[in-house]
Amino acid sequence: MEISKKESGNDLILIVSGSINTATAPLLEKELSLLPKELKSLTIDITDVDYISSSGLRDLLNFQNYIDEIGGTMIVKGCHESVREVFEMTGFDTILTIE
Amino acid sequence: MTTGQTVCLLIGTIAVISLLAFILSDTSKLAKVRGNNKIWVKAVFYGVIGGIFGIYATIGGVRVEELGAIITIRDVGPMMAGCLGGPISGLIAGAIAGIHRLFFNLPSVIGGSMTLTESFLSGTTIPCSISTFIIGLLSGLLFKPFSTKKHRGLWALGIGVVMEFFHLFIVFLYFWGTASAAEGWALVSKIIIPFMVTNGAGFGILIYLLDMARKHQDVQEKEKSVETELNVATNIQNNMLPTIFPTFPGRKEFSIDASMTPAKEIGGDFYDFFFVDDDHFAFLIADVSGKGVTAALFMVISKTILKNNILSDMPLAEAVSKSNLQLCDGNKSNMFVTAWVGVLEISTGKLTYVNAGHNPPLIKHGDKQFSYLKNLSGLVLAGSKKSKYRQFSTYLASGDRLFLYTDGVTEAMNIKNEQYNEKRLLDCISRQDISTSATDIIQIVKADVKEFTGEAEQSDDITIIALAMNGVSKNITVKAEIENFDQVSDFLEEELTKHNIPQKIKLKMSIVLDELFSNVAKYSNGEDFSLDVAFPRNRINLRIEYGGELFDATKLKDPDVTLAAKDRPVGGLGIFIVKKTMTSMTYHSENNKNVLTLYKDLEDETVQK
């Protein structure tokens, strides 16, 4: 898994590629601690993510809860079919804002 | 002496003779002496017994006071000793009984009522003593010819009569010499008939009883040796059947176990299994008509012929047809054999089978219930040369089961003459779950049959084969630590690619593996994580085995997926995803390890979409 970042003002885009699994999820979690406090909007682009496991879901949940706390918005962008299925299966499609 | 007293005496004497016959023939330690290799031990044995009997007869004899004679069967002792033990025995017995007779009046001498000489000279003391001794010797000379005679009882009767005639002739001579022929004749003529009759009859009865007893013993010994031979036959038969389990070490694709319990020493049931080649495994169960030696012999022939033909390169139905023809040849005793023969292609799980008049096996596919495989290919084997056989096929996937048995199971009877029957068998097997091994299921069914039949005697051979498909699996085993995840993940990916699994499902399997591995890594403290993957028809099988605390993960409560983000717990989703993704997930523990058996039906996907 690789993560690249695009920042413009108070907007941040995280571009993730590869698999968000048990081995890689900690890397994404680390990004959470690096998020700027004044963040207004976060976009997580997972167009190139082929699958996401529950470890990845946990990260996304933590991101969402953090953003909700600081009053920002979060968008998950570019869901692969198998990723979407997992979101639907676990009810994450109702928690996350998927584009 | 009254007639009644004489009869009573006679009965008493015959009783003693019977006892003697019993002692001489008995099965206990005396028999060892009788059969002792040291000739002199045997000779002394017979001699002493004969002598003691002589003494007994002299004391117990009828004293004819006015004649100074004793009518006795004393001579039976030396005759027996001589005829059965040989010259030395005869001599010993004759000497003991004769000397005893000579000193028979000793109490009177000691009492002072007569002198020693008077006691010798009284009545028939001297001739009787001498003749008893000589009869012992003469009988000893008869030892050889007597031992080979057929009706020894009659011969003994004759010997007794002749010997007593001789005995009284000596008495007559004695009186003729010491007194007069007339006096001798007066005495002898009175006692010759009772002497000849009682001694002839006594010796005849003794030998007759003895021979009867020995014959009886011989029959018993023969029966014992037949039994021993049957035991040998049982062993040979058992050795003909594959008995080492697990039979094929290194073959993880399936496990098989079998059991045969004959009703008698040797049975007509048999089973067999062997590899035709690396990828084809043959197994069969059969029941020969009838029981006992005939059935056992036919079993040997049937087993050999079937194996030979199955091993030769021809379709299964043809192999069975050919076996039928060969078994029909020279089958004059009209035996027949029912057989169920299967050949499993391990790489594909394809099972080809022929059922020649045998009981329908029970089969279980996946999650479905056990059911009877009722297809019949043709008549029993060896029944008719015209019989035609066709083969059927089905597929056995990982987790599938096959249960074969003979009618000894379904027709086992209880004391009320009720049969165990197919329904009861089906019920018993259906109660078992997927974790029941082939070995266990056999024991369970046998116990259930036993419980049903109770006190009733087993009337037919009981034979069972259980086959469980594990699938063609590939395995990887690593320490359950996160840094090993990629290794396991790559392995699975490679296997899925090899079997042309669509990308979409591959990704799902990756998620499943991720969830399973991460959970195990979290809880099992770096113990082994072992993954088996198999690809039976239209299915992906995963079997994971791992150490740590035994815990049934399938029992975890599903998380509430409708909660809002802030109310969501962070854990508990993994196993839920696995459950949702796979068609089936079951848990059991094995050798103190956790085992999760999962499969994904590929058809599920096509139905959903």
C-alpha cells in the first residue's frame, strides 16, 4: 500500500493505492495522527485500492469520528466494486460519504 | 449270600471298574503319565494301578468259606496292566495282587488262629496267587496285539474268560497234586462259571468304558484342533483385508477406515482398497452368500479376481463384468457375491462406481443430508454369465462423505426379531456432524447396532467402510505473526490464480484470509497458523488450523451494522465479514487446536449477480 498526499489550504486529499489489510492498515492509522487540526475537508481517494479488510475499516471509522469531532467533512472517493461490497456488508456505506 | 446281595455287589464292582476306566482315561495329570515318554514310568503306573485293583478285588470278593476259595475279579487288575501297560506292568500288577493273595490270611496268622504255613495251604491260596501272577505275565505278552485290535471290549471279554479258565485249571492241578482230581473237580466245577463270567465281563466292561472315554477325548481334541485351524483361517482372512490405518500416509485428500466383524470364526464379507495409479483410488465392499469355510474360500477368489481386473486398464463396468464371468466359471456350488466397487479420481473428485446387487451406500454432499445412493448396475456377481453391468459417477468434494456397509448392519436383529434397517442407519449417521472422522463414524454405527441388537447373537458378518473427502489441498504453515501475512497471502493468491478463480472472488478470499490471519495473530501468541486450500468442483475450500486458546469464533455475536459512526465499536467486524463472504464456516477442535473449515461456492456469486 502506498499513500500520497495533496494539500491545498485547509483541504487534504489522501490518495491510497494497493490493499488496506492487516499489514498495511497501521500506515493509514499513522496518517490520522498527522492530520492538521484546522482541517476543513478530507478526501480519501481509494480508486486504486483493490480491497479493504476490517483493519482498514477501523481506520476509516477513526478518521470519520475525528473529522466529525473537529467539524470537518470527509469523502471517500472511487470505490472499487469489492470495496463497495464490504462497505455495504458492514453498513459502512451509511457511515461514510462515498462518492 | 442272597441273589440280591450278589447283584448289589456286582453293581458296586462295575462302579469301581468305571472309576478305574475314568482314572486311566482321564484328562488330568494322569494323562501325562499315560503319555509319558519314559516307558518305565508308564509301566509302573499301570502295574501299580492293576495291583491295587487286584488287592481291592480280593478283599471285596465273595468268600466261599466251605471251599476256602474267594470268587473275585482280582485278575482283571493284572490283565488290565498287562494288556495296556505291557509285560513289566503285568508282572508288577501280577506280583502285587498275587503276593497280596498269598498273605491274605495274614491277619489270622497274627491273631494266632493259624500258622503261616497253614495260611498258605488253606484253600486255594497258593494256586490263586500263582495264577494271578502268571495271568499278569501272559497279559503282558498280549500287549502288542491287543493294542491294535478294533473291538477291544469284546477281545477283553474273551481274554478274561480264557484267563479264568486257565486260572481254575491251575487250581484244579494244585488240588490234583495235593489231594485228588475228584476234589479238585468238585471245587472248580462250582466256581468256574462265576469266575469266567465275572472276570470276562469285568475286564470287557473296563476296556469298553476306557475306549469310549478315550474316543470322546479324541473327538474333543480333534474339535480343538479344528478350532485352532479356524483361528488360523480367521487370521489369514483378516490379513487379506487392508488393516493398517491410516492406510495411505501422505495422502491428505481423503481418509478411509474400515472394519469387519465376522459372525462366525470366518466370514464371507470383505472389503478392499488400493491405488490403481497415482490419481485413482479403488475401494470396494462385498458380501459372499452363505457363511463359514465355503464362503471364506469364495471370498478369497472374489477378492483376487476383482482386484486383478480393477487394476488392469479397463473401464470399471468392464472390469466388474469380466470378474463376473470369471466367478461364474466353475461355480458349481452356486455361490454368489454382492459388491459395491468405486474408483475415485483424486484430482477431480470424480467417483465412478458399480453396484452389483449390494446394499445402497450412504452419501453426503456438502451441507446436504446423507442419502442412499440407490443406483444398481446389475445382478450379483457369479449369479449369471448374462449379467451386464453399467457404471455410474458422481463427484465427491471436500467434506463429502461416503458410507458403505453390508447387510449385517441393516439386517442385524434384536431379540424381538426386528431388523436394524436402513432408516435407523440413516438416522444414526445423520446425527453426526462434519467433524466426525471416518474412524469415529464406524465405531458409532457399530455401537448403535450393538445397542439395538442387545442380547441377540450376531447372525451375519458386519462390515463397514467410511470415506471422508478432505479434498486436494495445498498447505502453508507459518508462525501467526503479522510480518508473515504477506507470505500466506501470496500463497493463497497464487493458488487462486492457478485455479482460474475470477478476480472479484480472489479479492474476497484475500479479505477473508486477512481477517482470519489477523485474528489468529492477535490471540495466539505466535503459534502456528496453517492454511489448507482445496478446489473441488465449483468450490473453494479453506481449512485453517491454529493454536492458542480453544475458541469457537463462529459463535461470536454479529455486530450491529446500523449504528452511527460514533457508536460503532472498533472490533468484531472481521469474523462478520468472513461469515458474510463465505458460503459456510464451521468450527471444531482437533488435537487441542482450533480448526475452521470454510468453503465458498462459486455458484453463489453467479446467482447473486
